Amino acid sequence: MATENVALAASAEGGTLVEPDTQPQSSQRNIVNDFTIQIATVNGSGSQSANLVLLKSIFRMGIPVSGKNLFPSNIAGLPTWYTIRASKDGYVARKKEIDILIAMNPETSKEDILSLPTGAAAIYEESANLKQFRDDIACYPVPFDKLTAAVCSEAKLRKLVRNMIYVGIVAQLLKMNMTAVEATLRKQFAKKVKAADLNWAAVQAGYDYASTTFTKNDPFVLEAMNATDGKIIIDGNAAAALGCIFAGCTVVMWYPITPSSSLVENFIDYAKRYRLEEDGKATFAVVQAEDELAAIGAVFGAGWAGARAMTSTSGPGISLMAEFTGLGYYAEIPGVIFDIQRTGPSTGMPTRNQQGDLLSVAFLSHGDTKHVMLIPGSVKECYEMAQSAFDLAEQLQTPVFVMSDLDLGMNNWMSEPFAYPDNPLNRGKVLSAEDLTRLGGFARYKDVDGDGIGYRTLPGTDHPLAAYFTRGSGHNEKSQYTERPDDYFNNMERLSRKFETARTLVPHPEIIQTGKSKIGLIAFGSSDFATRESRDQLNKEYALDTGYMRLRAYPFSREVHEFVAAHDRVYVIEQNRDAQMLSLLKLDLQAEDIVKLRSIRHFNGLPIDARSVTDDLVTQEGI
């Protein structure tokens, strides 16, 4: 599973269904390539394979698509929902409304069908008789067990094969290209020919049943496009893991935690393929520590020794890493921490989405501590910022956090292919034996260049002046122990200068201006997708022009100040209760700009959607 969704080449196949459509059509106008399908199942029922066949088949037809898995934080038995959005315009954020429901879970089927808007469609087990609850939607009852038994003689396999029946039903109702469906299915089961044949038989059974039984009473149709040519499908954690490989990461210390575990699992798979000597000896080390505290401590140990090291965690793990992270900051040791954010506080909802760790990470530890955060807004940036994080950690000699989230990290996203990196690794201010001979020595914590960054050596450097003490206690510029007030003051002032240097090195924001708009929008991370779609809604529905800035890192660069200054009102869009990014901006901006800030917050655990952003802004604007 770890490498299954790494990348799917966009071999989009155009054309219409092979089988002729013999069913009478509804007189209503078709809605083409612009709707959402939600599959309601039970966790552990094996529905993921069927869902991915649907998702990737639509993608193979050249239609922009995204998939989101809403699953419970237990092993099996509780409700789970998988949502597929097809959008001819390329929108990939969660859509608030569900257009087509596949109700496979009897425990939630009534609630699921009642939540549909008028004009939607529902596919369900015929014995559930869900039509009694709605007369304003298209209903398609299906005898799933009967159809499954006809194609699968082994009772123990029927639970899995049953899901493929709805793939065939959907394919017929939406006029999907069956060549694309079969190619996708056989690619998914490439190493299991018998399984592929059995599942394809189930798809055909569903298709044939729909063809001979249903009169189409809904407007939703898929038609081939070419909008996915050359693109891939990948999740953010897999993309980040690939970035770590290219960044030269050789040491991974971790403790499993949802939703970050798949990042390390993918790294392990990649490393086993690409990080082996000719004799099969590994050139990397992956250690599952006893807890997150041990993991981050080992990361800094490896970073001090000269290795590029990382860990991956989520909010609860971040809390446990606080003291060691302060050591990394004050002793100035490089290390990379991926925080795949989830809903808190406490254990919270481990399988729900949030951007709620911003404030805790920015100032993680105690005393005066400020950390660099990179904030990817796409799977492509997960790949790219993973590489940037290791360079920045060594340039700045400090912990660097990559702030992803569950939605970006674990869900399927369409992307341009990733570029092969052509820049050499930037290890920062590292002195060689030749440098030490020329200089006659060095002071580890001395600011020679005015940027707050001292010079360091790596263990094993063959020179008598190469050694130095790494201290997490009070120290002067020569790394000698001290409690002198002036030494501590000077050291902390230098660390503050280094943070100012970081402003010039971190990724700058992406800014989209349209004329001289009075209203500005600020978003970041996975909130970007909904915000871009909301801007289009505001323009089309309210003729409202908005400027837009997507934050990509903290500390903020000068462009952030300039953007806020250029607008009368600025809405900060984020997925947490307490407007954490707005709080960070307030700490950074001048008083005359702070008063311009407004907040749009989304924190129910579901990924943010465009309609919620639009409605909130319109309400605040009094439109």
C-alpha cells in the first residue's frame, strides 16, 4: 500500500463508453464533469480498492479529479466516507454538497440520504428501501448480495468483491469509458491476475445490471477530456518522502502516529529501492524509537554528527518534543521535523484535519524560542519543501518544521510531475581542515558575517582545532559555559538576528493581484485550494475582486507586510478555532496594518470548502 499511490502516469484515454447506451434519458440538462461522489462504507470493508479504481478511472479519462478519505480512528467497524470530486475547471478542494451517494453502510444510510440536496442521486442496497425518505432525488436500488454471489463463489471474498459492483453501477450511470475502467483496475491488481479477473467480473455485473434495470433520472455525466495529460496522482506524505530521498536524508528517527506514519513508511520503501550499495548494504538508517522524545533527541544527535536527519509526527508528538527542540534551537543543531497536523487538543480526532499547531510549533520549547516553518500548499511543494527544509536546517543550524496536514498528507491529489533536483546540497557554514589551518581556529557561536549564523565543524574533521562543545546551557561565543548576563544577552540577540536572516532564505509567498482590489485574502497550506475556488465564486456571484496571497513560510518575508499594507481589509483563512496564523501576523505587522485583519476560520474536522469561505466573507462584508 505504501507505494501503490506514489504516482499514476496520466495516460488519459478519450472516447465514450464501448457499450451503447440503450436507456431513456432524463429531459433535464446534463451536468458534465462537475460533481461529487460520496461512498459511505464501513472501515475495514475493503472499499479502498474500489474507490481508487473509480478515482483513477476518471483521471484516466482526462478529467481533473481529487479524492478524500474520511475514516475513523479505529481498526474496523465504524463508518467511513470516501469522496471523489470531478471538476472540469480543476477545482480540487472539498465540495460542501454531495451530488451522488453510494450508501453501503446501513448504519448511516438514512442520515446520508437525508443530507443530500434536491436533485442528487443515491445508489443503495435495495432491501434498505431508502426511497421512502426522499422523493426529490434519483434513487437506484441494487441487490448487491445477489449480484456478488453470481460472480464470486467463495463466501469469504464476497465482502471485498461486493464493492466492485458499485464501480460498475456508477460507470454505467455516468457513461464512463469502460476501457479506462478496466485498464485502471488491472493496473491496480497488476500482480494478482486472478483477483483482477474476479473484480472485473464484478464491475461488469454491476454495469450490466444498471444497463438493463435503471432509467437514468439524474443529470450527472462524465465525458472524456484531456486535462490530465502528463499529470500524476500522489499523496503529500509520499511526495515529502521522495523529497527527503533527494535531499540526502540518511537518518530517520520516528514513532508512529496518525496521520504522519505513511511519510516514513514511504521513505523506507524508497530507500530500500534507491539507497543500497551494490552488495545490498543499506546507506540509510531508520529507527522506530520508544517515543517522540527519543526520536527528536536522536535526530539532533545525528544532525550534530553531520547526517541529514528527520522525524515525522503530529500534534501530540510535537508536544513531547518541546524540550529537545529547545536544545536544538539554543545549541544550534540542524534537524527536520514534519508535522502532519490533525485535530486537537489532546488526542483529539486523529483522522480529521486541522491547521492547529502553528502557534505551538512557532514557539516550541520554553523561554524565548522562535522556529522556522515551511508550509507546503500542494503535493509538489511537499516534495520541494522537503528538500528545502534540509538545506535551511543546515544553513541556519536550527530545527526546521514542515507544516503539512492530514488532508494534504494522506489524500490523493493531481499534480504536475516533479522536477529532478539539479542544485547541490547546501550544507551552510561548515569549516574544513584547510579552513581551520588558514583561519587558525574558530569560535562556534561567534557572528562573523553579521547574519547571526556561526561557523561549525563536523565530527571527524582531521584538525586539532576542529573540536567544540555543543551546549544547551548558558554559553559564550566560544561555546564555554557561562551565566554572565552580557554573554546570555549577546547570544540571544544573535539568535534573533539569525531569525531575521531566515526571512530572506525561506520561500516567499505566492501573490495574485487583480487590479487595485480593496479586499485581500491570505491562506496557506491545504486551505489554498478552497480559497482559490472561493475567489472565483466571489467574482462570479458578487462581482467582488480580491487580491490573494498564499503564505509559504514563517518567518514572514517583506512581501507579507507589503500585501497587507496595499489592502483596506485582509481576511486570513485558516483551519483552526483560535485564528493562529492571524495571531502570528499580528506579532509581525505594524499597528496600522493589524487593524485591517479579519478572520475566516474552519474547524469542524472536515477539510475546508470554498462555499464556507465565500459565505463567511460575504456575511462579514455585509453584502
